[in-house]
Amino acid sequence: MTIEEDRIKTEEQDRKAAEQEAERARLEAERQAREAEEARKRAEEEKRRLEEQRRREEAARLEALKHAEVEKARTEAEQAARMEAMAAQQAHERQLAALSQDKQKKKLRNMLIGGSITAVLVLGLGGYFAYQSIEEERRAKELQAAEAARKEEELAKQKREFEEQQRKIAELQESLSNAADPAEIEKLRRQLEEETA
């Protein structure tokens, strides 16, 4: 075999090896592109899930605010009722002052005094239990609001991380589609695998 034949054979072998490497790189790039597309779809689905979760939590927050408004109105109504009861008590006291001048109506005065004392005790107990109930609900709403704020911050963080990951994946895909060097393609492929893992 002559030197020229050796050279031709070597060139043919090199050409075939280069073609095989290029084909392998092309197939690998296609596989990476498919995997990246699947990762993108999974990421979009996760984004939709996070947005739906955020909408549900926002609805819960609005419902809590609405409930707080209702409780505020109830508290104001109870306060108005207590004021009316106090006014009634004062009216009783004025009546007692008038009756005290009449010895013949002493028994009636004592009955009115007993009724006033009973009313004051009942109103006092009712106000105490109402206050305790309102305080418990207020603490529960504060805890709920704090938890909602924590979840909202967590969702915002996840969204930022997701968007940053998508940006890196897009950059790697762009670089991979433009790369021609097998070593560079392999390097980009490994980076893309790390981002989509």
C-alpha cells in the first residue's frame, strides 16, 4: 500500500469518525432539547399550581377580612346594647330616688333595686364572656394573617427561583443550539441536566 493510499484511508477514517461524532452530538442535542421541553412543561404546570394556591390563599384572606368586619359590627352592636342597658339602669336609679321619698312604696323600691342589681350582674357577665370570645377570635385571626403572609412570601420566593431557573435553561438551550464543538456541547448538556434535574 502506497503512502498516498495510506493518506486517503486515514482521511476517510477521520471523516467517518467526524461524521459519527457529529451525528452523536446531533442526537444528544435533540435529546437534551426534548428533555428541556419536558422540563419547561413541568415547570409551567408547577407555576400554574402555585398561582392557584396563591389564589386560594388570597380568597381565604379576603374571607377572613370579611369575617373581621362582621365581628366588628357585632361588637359595636353589643356596645350599643350595653349603653342602652346603662341608660335603663340610670332611669331605674332616678325612679328609686323619687320612690325613696314615699315610705309607702318602700317595698316597690327594694324590688326595683334588686332588679337593677340583677341586670347589672347579668350585663357584666355577658360583657365579660363577649370580651373573652372577641379576644380569642382576634388572636386566631392574627395567627391566620401571619400564616397567610408567610405563605405568600414563600410563594414569591418559589416564583423568583422558578423564573431564574427558566432563564438559565433558556440561555443553555440557546447556547446548545448554537454550539458546534463536541466538548462545548457536552459541557452545555451537563449544565442543562443540572438545571432540569
